[in-house]
Amino acid sequence: MLDYIVVGLGLAGISFCEVLEKEGKSFKVNTDNSQQASQVAGGLYNPVILKRFTLAWKAKEQMELAQPFYADLEQKLGKKLDYKVPVLRRFASVEEQNAWFEASDKLGLNHFLSTTLIQNKNPSIDGSFGFGEVKYTGRIDTATLVESYSDYLQKKGLLERESFDFSCFEHQEGHISYKSIQAKQIVFSCGYGLKNNPYFNYLPLNGTKGELLTIKAPDYKEENVIKSSVFTIPLGSDLYRIGATYKWKDKTNEPTEAAKKELLDKLKTFLKCDFEIVDHVAGIRPTVVDRRPLVGQHPEYKNLYVLNGFGSRGVLIAPYASAQLFNYLERQIPLDPVINIQRFTKKYYKN
């Protein structure tokens, strides 16, 4: 009898497995890699919503958990994952400069927003109004993380690479069974794949398609993340990730010409050097109507749980939400009400 089965191995699944392993719990993971959001993510951890100069939800608490979490993973996997890199917000006007400095006086934001106006010194950027710097930011190499963690679990015999077959799943009083495996509890952390889950598909997981480009720009020579109408994220070797788009109707992982054009049009409003496109990827972010994660216990079947709905901020939210779920399951500490799926219980009984 295992303690847990975990279904899905993106940022949510990895972060929950890490908690389980540190706490000495037995588990197995099932994944089919059908959901690409974690692998194709930009991977930024940035506590500030740069469109409106506001602090992201629970940003400070999440940052305090995330940085040691990824440092531990680097040591464990023997891979470089965390690249400390400043995020510079490009100002398009004096009004934006003023709004930035007003925001930097606010409690909470003052910890993350630098009050020094950075003048543009990069001839490849149209940046006559300068930049504001967000402090304590960086990029997690999510593709390397998912691949390395999958290999780590496989070597320990803890990973099944296959689609979860609900016809082989049974829930009983006190435990669940899946094929030949029995476990006390199961946690579904399968991103947008939750829409195909007969137990949790009542939850309002919308899904937002995001597309990103990778360009090669030898003359750009920018070591910071630049946020304008799109992000440019340095990857090394003259490569930069450009993103991202937000589309609500298309639910496929296929890149589109329309998104490529949108990204290029926005990029060319401030990037003045030549470049070539070397990659174009897409994935469906697990987004929720109220922009808060989906964490908690099934309303009827008490050994079924969900860990999902991190949207575009999974790098920061995943360690926080995983700790919340574990403490709820093992220590009977109540979940933060704003992430608890009990807020949608009426939807379950209506269905």
C-alpha cells in the first residue's frame, strides 16, 4: 500500500513529489507528457504584474519558498536550473515612469521595485524613456527540470510513462487502486488534462494557449530580461525566448502563424537589430476563472485530490501550493480558502 499516486509531472507534480520525498512518503507517478505547459514555459519567477505595476498574489510568500526549493533541486539533480537575471520594464512614456515610482512607494512593492531609473545603453533597443528594474527575479529552465526529474524518478522505479486509464481506477473506503497499485490517496496534477478527468472536470479550468518564439540575435547582446509588449529572455549563445501570447479558444499544442505574427509585430516595436527564428512552441496553461489555483479534496470521494490551475505563474506558485496541500493532507492544517476547491462545490452538485 503506497501513500500516494501522483498523476502528472509538470511543475505541480514535481513540486508535490519533492514534498512527499522529503517527508518520507511512498509514491508512484503516472505521466504521459500530453500537457506541454511546463516544458514550453518562459520559466520566469517575477513577483510583479508588470502591465499594471501591482504585486502578484502571495508573491512574497511564494518567493521565499521557491528560491530554496529550486536550489535544492539543482543539488539533487546535478543540473543548472535557476538563472538569476534582472527583469527590466521598458518605459514607453514619462507617464509610465511616474506610475512606476508611485508603485515603488507602496507597501510590498517597495521590496521588489528599484527606484533607480536605468538609462538604455543597448543600441538594439528603442528605449529612450529607460527602464525600471524588478529585484530578486530569475528564470527556471523548466524543460531541463521536467526531463531531469522524470529521469530521476524512472531510475528509482517510481515513474510510469503512460496515459492514466480511468477504467482501471477504483476508489474504495480508505484507499484507491489503479491496475496493480494500491494507495491511500491520489493527487491529480495534470494541468489542462484535468478537463478529461471524470472526477474533477466540473472545476472551471479554462486553459489559455500560450506561444513562444526562440530567436537568434547576435547583435542584441542583452543579459537582462526586457519586458515591453513582449518579454525577451536571454538563454545564452545569442538565443532569446520571446513571449508570450494568450488565446482562449484554441486548445491545441500546435504553434500558429497568427501567434508568430503577433509576437513578431510586438517585438519589432522596440527591437532594432536583425534576428532569425529558430523555434516556435505552444502549450495550454491551466488557468482558472478567478485566477487562483485549484487545490483540495474531491467533494464526495475523500481520497481524491487535485493540485492544478497555476496559470502562467507556475514556477512561483507550485512550491507554495504543494506545501499547502501536503500540510492539509498530513497535518490537518486548513487550506488557504482562496485556493481551496470547496469554493466550486456547488458546481459539482449541479453537474
